[in-house]
Amino acid sequence: MQTEDFRSAAHEIVDWIADYLENPRDLPVLPDMQPGDLVSRLPGSAPEQGEPMGRILEDFHKLIVPAVTHWNHPRFMAYFPSSASPPGVLGEMLSAALNTNAIVWKSSPANTELEMVTMGWLRQWLGLPEEFFGIIYDTASVGTMHAIAAAREMADPEARNKGATRGLTLYASQQAHSSVEKGAIAVGVGRENVRKIPADAEFRMRVDALVEAIETDRKAGLKPFCVVATVGTTSSTSVDPVAEIVQVAEKYGLWCHVDAAYAGAAAILPECRWILQGAERAHSLVVNPHKWLLTPADLSAFFTRRPDILRRAFTLVPEYLRTSQDGKATNFMDYSIAMGRRFRSLKLWFVMRSYGKEGVAEILRRHIGMGQRIAAAVDADQRFERVSPTPFSVVCFRYKGSDEENRALLDRVNATGKTFLSHTELNGRFVIRFAIGNVGTTQQDVDEIWSLIQQLAP
Amino acid sequence: MQTEDFRSAAHEIVDWIADYLENPRDLPVLPDMQPGDLVSRLPGSAPEQGEPMGRILEDFHKLIVPAVTHWNHPRFMAYFPSSASPPGVLGEMLSAALNTNAIVWKSSPANTELEMVTMGWLRQWLGLPEEFFGIIYDTASVGTMHAIAAAREMADPEARNKGATRGLTLYASQQAHSSVEKGAIAVGVGRENVRKIPADAEFRMRVDALVEAIETDRKAGLKPFCVVATVGTTSSTSVDPVAEIVQVAEKYGLWCHVDAAYAGAAAILPECRWILQGAERAHSLVVNPHKWLLTPADLSAFFTRRPDILRRAFTLVPEYLRTSQDGKATNFMDYSIAMGRRFRSLKLWFVMRSYGKEGVAEILRRHIGMGQRIAAAVDADQRFERVSPTPFSVVCFRYKGSDEENRALLDRVNATGKTFLSHTELNGRFVIRFAIGNVGTTQQDVDEIWSLIQQLAP
């Protein structure tokens, strides 16, 4: 592909992206397709000869776009909505072209240092103390796995050399993300050694039950080593009492990891600062700018007060990566399984500068306001009930009927293509989640979706 | 940021990228800076108010570009060179804007199905049989860790629930990548249980020594469970005898993982097909299109004949991710630690279609040809010696002098800014690596760099 062909194709793509960002509402949020539909429309083999970009782009528009679930659509209300904000997309364009790989400082100083700077900025926005070291991973699941590995390193420093020993036990609420269990499986702790601590009526970890579980395990000769507190659980966005959990962790010598992947962003707002109270004494914390901080995936920010332990768990420097800056510069590969690192901080730098702290705060406040309004609307309609508090912008509710009726209602709503909401289970019942978080979402979007739900209810 | 501001900034960025791709030689490959230089030039806090994009782009050009090590420069000859090829960059631009997240099939069918299709295409290019299941991870280190976890699942199915047991032993050559050891540490196997099998004079794993190590461990009551063969080692790009290693793995019931992160791409060439001979019987294999297949990072392709075991090691499906397509569609999150997955296959699809198999083959052949020419040039200059065979396009050589003289020579070459070469250690001696692999590299680039090395030699 010649540079001039690249230039014209890239300009064409930019216009498509600009139109897409400006007017996404023409597209159905969920594609109308069955498993295998796209596979069957694509050739079984790659071409022998190169094809012109025009044909590839034609297929992109004809085949790919209609098979996409539009996460960047303002009416995407499923899971945790995210935003490929305009400045974030610009940052990604430049990262792709530079294609730098920050294995060690020298292999691209800009990557390492901009990661340090943006993680420092974000740390300040979240109100965490300066001693927290920041590093970017691809996802919160991977971050949490690193936290569990660091916790293992603290509790059982021999594991790195001799292998994991059985008997380490880990604690998280019943409402914690599945990545906690997955991380425990991966590092060799084992699923049976993950204690799912009961939650209270508002889906927050019960600290009395945590203490009881730790005491029981200690009496049984097991070694409690890690507790994960969640700030914004995946089902209902409940907030565990971090300060109390940290206190328990301190008492029993456990590593405390805070999974604030979704809701951590809200700590930018003074009125939400309480959600991270106590986190300043936690060992590690993960928050995902690619969820609620306007940054395209993948960008998960991991902070730890004990980078020394994280480093001890993961450092291994082969000769071919030794440099004369070792000891003087940060080499992020020392703190992660992945050795290669693309230039992820660039898009975060674009986002943080383009919106500024107040700009971001204004958007989060708007989302929370819309969430509160939907919560009130649910409460006002006798046919529906909210099943959990709404601390942020995710509203969990159900139609007062059977699980089947709720499932059918959700399917009818999603089948319109006008929105995409997802579900969860709370107290053993099927629950619809109305999650607000895309940068383009307006009050009108939210109101129309609620009307749609009301219309389609039995 | 308004859409029209996005549109004009994006067009401006496209022109910069096109110029960058067209004429990168004006830029020094390695930046002239010390650790902390960029940090000191950036503000200590993010702005309160948003800033105009013009100012951000100005800083990008003034502060970031001069701090970048230019991996996409045709004279980048360090580590393993890579390419953000024009079609790859176009694919990334679209992925960033769509910002889809393929957690489960439904959460973006296009992501899942295009990943299946492109992994199938790549499998064919590599000559692997149809039974191989493909999945994209971010890096080969992460892929290798997943292979080791799957191997553990095969050998010790109780580990998932009960935790890892000690005594599992893993085998890889002394020349294997550090990610093998890191993966073993992460999953709880322990560093002491990684056997580094001696290599022969050409840096290939000695199969007799492998068998001996396995026998010794078995006699000691340990449980050999995994062997990693490398196709294209990081230091010298040597190729382990995969077919023989697979045979040993079969005999002793070990999982055989093939780390072909760098050189696997060459299997596209009929004359290089031998490098993966036997891999069709391996359990898993990793090859990085973001190394030598013209694709921007991050895109590491992982193939396994036993997706059932990989899935058993990693699947955990919370209620909120159950869908009516479960059982009918592939949900890639079942096969990985990371739950979120950005739309990585799109750029690979652009690259494979834009170049075609023959276009890619032609570029790889050109790189290998240039590598052979440098190898011959080294051989022809009495002051230098090659220290390993050159099966691909990485030439390992040294000035016939002390390690210090070689290190100083390398520093002088890199200080010119005209190229960036890295080093390694072979047979206990400092070795310079001349690695060719960027799409823009010409014979003239390579010849001029070799002349520069000759001029700067003592």
C-alpha cells in the first residue's frame, strides 16, 4: 500500500468516524444476527494476492458494521457502558502509527514516562496518596490477577521459587467480579480457597462475616492472605465498606486489593470521595479509564503502595534487555506478565487534557443525574420495583412479575434495536440493568428508553 | 470536543501519519534523553479545565515525538523489529472508534467471528491442521502463561479447585524466552521447577538432555508436565527440533507448547515450512503478527489443539454474562484471564487482505535476503565474526575484541541516531544483534548501517 493510498483511505475513514461519532443513532445498537452469520459471509481463506483498500473498506461497511454491537452508541445501556471519546480516538490513531513498545525505558522513553505522568495525574484525581505507584494493564481482570500474585508474594515469598503451597485463602464478597476467582485459579490458589463473603441487604460485603471466615480458616490451619473489596460491583454497583475491610486486612496481615474498575472514576467528584475512603491504606487498587473515563479500550489503571512486592513477584531480566539505565529508570516489564506494552497512556493524556478534571466531572455528574432520574421513574411506576440502591448511574429493577416475564420484556426491548440493556441476578431473581455511561448519552435518550420499557411491559 | 473539531484534528493527524510513514528517516531512531527528562517537561497535575486539541497536538509534536524510540522506523534494528503497516493503522483507527468489547459473542458478534475467521486464515498460512483453535491475546508472554496454565490443568485437574501442588516440572531450552519462567512463576509452578535444557552449538535445545532431565525428575518423584520448544529464540533466532520434542512430550505425557512468537511468521514461506514440522502435533503454539506480520501491537495469535483443556482451566460464567447463545457460539472470555477484548482482529484482517499471502511472503523473503547479505558481509570482514547461524533476518555478530569494545561500538552506533541495534549474550559473550523486519526497510538502509558499523569499529 502506497503512502498516498493510505492518505486518501485514512481521510475517508476519518470522515466516516466523524459521522459515526456525530450521528450514531441511525444504527441499531444490537445487530440482528445468529451465531455463524458473519463467518458464513466471509471467505474461508485469505487472498493470495493483495486487494485494494477500497474493497476492504466496502466489506467493512457492508459486513462488519452490521455485525457490531455498538458499544460507542449513546443508547448502549448494557454491562458498563464506555466511550471512545473523540480525543481518545485521536490518541489511539497516533499510538497505532508510532507502534512503540515500552519493554524497558530505553525501548521508548516517552511510553514509560507518559505512563508515569498520566498515572500520577489520575492518582491525584482519585485522591490517592503520592506513595501509590501506577501501571497500566489491559484489563481489570489482569490487574486483579497481578494483585493476587503480589499478595501471594507477600504471604509466601518462597512461592516464586518453589511453587505455590496449598492453604492460602482469599476473601471477596459474593458480589465480587468473577475475575477474583479466575485470578485465584490462575496463580494456583484454587477456587475452593476463595471465600465468598455474604453481602448485606444492599449488596455490600458484611465485615462481621469476613472476620468470622478469616478466624475459621486460621483455626483450621489455613493462611488467609488476601481480601478484595469492591467499589461498584458488577451487578448492582454496590460499594463495599473499604475502610473497615482495610482495617481487617491490617489486623490479620492480608493484602487488601480494591476493585474499583467501574465506580472508581466517580471518586473524582467531591460528593463521591467517600467511596474510596480507606483505599489510601489498601495495598492495591484498580480503576478502568476505559469504562467510565472516556478512554477507548484497553486501559486499566492499577495502583499499588507496594510496588516492591509486585516487582519481586514478576521481575526477570534477560541479558538482552539489560540497559545502562537499569536502576535509574522504571522498566514496566518488571511489574507485569506481559513484556510488550503498546503506547496506551497517549490516549489517556489526550482525554485528561481535552476534558480537564472539571469537564470529566461534569459528564459523570450528568450520568449520575440521569441514573437518579430513572431510579425515581422506576419508583413512580407501580408495575416496577427497584431491587438495589442506585449510588451511581446503573439502575437495577424488575417488572413485578415472574423472571420469565422480565426476561421476555428485556428481549422485546433489545429486539427493537433502539437500545441494549443487559441483566443480572440479585437475591436469586432476574433483574434488568439500566446502565448509563456513554459520553453521548442525553436525557432524551434515557427518557425514550424508559418509555419504551414501559410500553413493552406486559 | 465537538465533532467538527474532531474531524479537523483527525484529518491533520492523518496527514502527519502519512508523512511519518512516508519519510521517517528524518527522525533519529533513538531519542537523545535521560531518564526523567520527559517527566520534568510535563506538568505535575492534569488541567482543571479542558484544553484545545491544537495545544495538545503541539505538545505531542514538541515533547512526545522527540522522546519516542521509533519502532516504526526502517532503521530500527533492535529486539525484533515490527511494522505498523498502513493497512494495520487503518484497522486500528476503526477499532478505536467502534470501541467494541467482545466479552461474549453477543457483546459484539463481529469481534468474535472476525477473530475466528482471521485466526483460521492465519492457521492455514502457517500450515497448521484445522483442529487448531485460535484466539488472540495481547502478547506472547500472556499466551505462554495460558499454555502453562492449560498444561497444569491437563496434568493436575484438581489444581483449579484445590490449588497448585508442588512437584510439577517444566522444560525449556536455556535459550527460551524469559516469559516461560515468568509464566511458571505466575501459575505457581515455581522457578526452581523450570529446567533449562542445554542447547547445542547452534543454540537449539538438546533433545538428549531433555530426556535425561525428564527421567531424572521422574525418578525423584517429580511430575514433568510441560515442555516449551522455541522457533526463533530471542537471542539468535535458533529453531528447536520441534518434531523430536513433540515426540518426547508424547512419550512422557507432557503438554508441548511452541513459542514461535517471532519466527513462526516465516512458516508462510514454503522454503521455511520446516521450522514448524511437528508443530501440528503440539498442544499449543504462539506466533505474533505484531512482530513480523505487519500488524500494529498488540496482536499475539495463540493456537491450541486442546481448547477443551484451555477452556476448563479458565471458564467461569457469572449470571450477568449468560446469554441465549451459550453453547451455540464461542465466548472468548472462556479461554482467557482478560474478560474484555478489544477489536484486535480488524487490523489483522486489513493486513492479510491488503497484502495477500504472496505480498506478505515477498516482504519476509526480502527481509531474509537482506539478513543473509549482512551475514555474508560480516563473514567477509576479518575484524568481525558471526556467532550463530542466521536462519532468518537477525544477524548475531561481534567485533573480534573484548566485550567492552563491542559494547562501546554498539553505543557509538546507536548514538548517531541513524539506527538502533540491541545486544544479547551468547556463550557468555556480548553480542550485537542486527535485526531486520520493518516493512519500510530497504537494502540501502541495511547497507548504510553496516558501513556505519564498519566505520565506527576500533
